[in-house]
Amino acid sequence: GESVGLHLPTLSVQEGDNSIINCAYSNSASDYFIWYKQESGKGPQFIIDIRSNMDKRQGQRVTVLLNKTVKHLSLQIAATQPGDSAVYFCAENVGAGGTSYGKLTFGQGTILTVHP
Amino acid sequence: DGGITQSPKYLFRKEGQNVTLSCEQNLNHDAMYWYRQDPGQGLRLIYYSQIVNDFQKGDIAEGYSVSREKKESFPLTVTSAQKNPTAFYLCASSYGGLNNQPQHFGDGTRLSIL
């Protein structure tokens, strides 16, 4: 079946650097994407979302880019801090056209480690 | 504060025993979801409910049951038919309807076998 996947399972950066976490999706009908951050022993925390009618969306220190041509999603974190160390998941809504009622398919996750 | 509360945080199950995980939300969300997370993996959908008194199977519903008698509550029962129940269980909720909305998660229940 179609699924969301990540290019890199781990990413290590120095404090202050910018981080880029990538995600590939295979369902061209997906119309809604979310990035989550999960710290050890906790539930995923919403970071930012983007709809398929947009290419870019910015939040506080984060930017999500969507390239529908190659079915690629990325999360950019500016001035990465040790507190950003966590597992990051992308998720897609596989029911395009508003019929899915929020059903999401999650990728495997990328471990981000920020070194002081 | 508004949020999603899961209890207990840790739960142990004996062979042949059913256990129930609690999920309560005060966000006034219509939709609620249960996921299972295994070590080093993403989340897999067990059951979801779009409205009170209605729920649908997700991708891995076998061995699980749910109920949705109240908008705020969506308990998950792990039955003895679930042969590999050890996992981290996450509950989420969101606004329903046709516009996609992000799901917000509780802090999970870790279930282990005695």
C-alpha cells in the first residue's frame, strides 16, 4: 500500500545550526500534511501543518515545504536548540476530498540530536 | 487547561486478561482516535470515532474494542485475543468535519505483559 516514509532515520546537528528533516510520500491524492515532535515517553506534539494548495508555511523557528511534483515534504528548524532533540514524524491525510475525517498515516520518524 | 488525559501511564496485563485504557478530552473535539506505537516505529491506527455512538476500525483493530458513549471519552479495551499487546498506546482527538484538522495527542499508556 501507499505510505509515508523518511529519507534519514537520524540527524545530528550542532546547537545553532539549521536542521532539515525530509519526508517522502507516495499518495498523490493526499491533501493535508502534519509534522509532529515526540519526546521520550510522551505523546506527539503538533508542530505545523500544510495543505496541498500551499507550497510553504512558516511558524515560530519552523518552516514546512511541500513539493507536490516530487511528493516531498520537509521540516526546517532554524537555530536548532538542545530542546529540539526528539523524534520527528510526518503524517499525511490519505483521504483526499474531505472524506477521511482526519485519518492520518504516519512515517517511521527521524531522530534529531542537537549537540551543545 | 484543555487537553487529553490518558490513564494509567503504565499498565500490566496478565495472560487471558482484558484491560481498559482510559482517554478523556476537554477540547470539545468531535473525533477521537487510538494508535499503537511499537519501539522505533511510527503510529498505527487501531480505532477511530467521528461522533458519539459511532466508531470505525483502523488498520490494526483485531484484538481491540472501543466505545464512544460520551463526547469526552473514548476508552480502549485490549482483549485477550490480542496476542502481542506490549506497546505504547496513544489517544488523540481533533475537530471533525470536512476540513482537515490536526490531531492532538495525550501522553500515552505503556502496556506490558506480566
